[in-house]
Amino acid sequence: MSADRIEREITIAAPIERVWAVLTEPEHVGAWFGQGKPTEIDLRPGGIMVLDHGQYGVFLTRIEKLDPPHYFSYRWASAFPGEEATDDNSTLVEFTLAEDGDGTRLSLIESGFAKLEIPAERQATASYESHSGGWPDALDSLRRHAEQRGA
């Protein structure tokens, strides 16, 4: 791994369809990655998913690709809250889901940090180091939400 690419993988004790729903449906995204209220999602390539990350800002991510229930990607301009993500101001976040026995293996890759010019005041929340440290908590929250949803 380099300071340009974050890779994480977790196993979730839930079927792939449930994990896909938690990853892409407004009420679930808002619960595991947002402020608890439903997230606006136009679930199509080119559509916008609004991520309310509280004190860190509201982010207009741009959905890149969908292959339900196996692949979901979007661009995230975490250094530029309130601005729509473009190829020039964002990282690419990719989720890959695969069946793993009765559960799901979820792989995350976030790449593109090296090409970004992150303003000094956003380094603490938008840098490779920040996201590298933040994804374990976010993925754990996603895992808990998916597993509890089936209980």
C-alpha cells in the first residue's frame, strides 16, 4: 500500500443482499456513515449521494459505477465540503462484495490521494492519514448495522 491507496477488508455476518442494502439505501447509509437521518441518494452512475458527516461537512459524492449486489463506487471530495465531487477534486471509493459462506466479504479501496491538493485547514479530515484511520470505524459501523438489521 502507498499513501495514495487505502485498502480494507471485513467479513460481515449477513447475506450479500442485506449488506448491499446497507451500503446503498438512504436510511441505512445515513445510519452507519451519516447523522442518523436518511441520506439523499440518486442511485445511478452520475447520480449524487449526499453524505452528511456532521462537523466535517456535507459531501456531494458522485456515483461512478453500480453492479448490484457486488460493486459500488463513488467519488468523494472530502477536502471540499459542499462542492460536487469531480475527477479533479476527489478520491475514488470502491466497495466490492462477495459471498463468504453465510456472510459477506466486503472490500474497500479508496484511491487518488496523491493527485489531490488538500487545503491546509482540511488536512486533518481529508488526508490519506485521516481516511486511513477513519475507515476502520466506518466499516465497523456498517458491519454492526448490517448484522443487527437481520436480528
